[in-house]
Amino acid sequence: DMPDYLALTQRLFTTDANVRNVKSFFSIKRSKFGASLPLPEKM
């Protein structure tokens, strides 16, 4: 829910004087279907 996310980020980041800029990136398309990686066979 974006309004809740916006309220959370404003509360967390705008109250800290050390934070000057915040950027958020969102994926709109899933490009990876699994978390497994192929591992090399033991030699």
C-alpha cells in the first residue's frame, strides 16, 4: 500500500538530519523465478 509506505519513509528518513536524499526503486516485472544458483561440481 503506497500511502502507508510513503508515511513510513517520511517518518523514518525526514526526521534524521544526516539523511539528505532517498530514492526507492520498485520492480514491476518479475524476471527471476527461483533463488537457486548452479554450483560447480567438486573436482
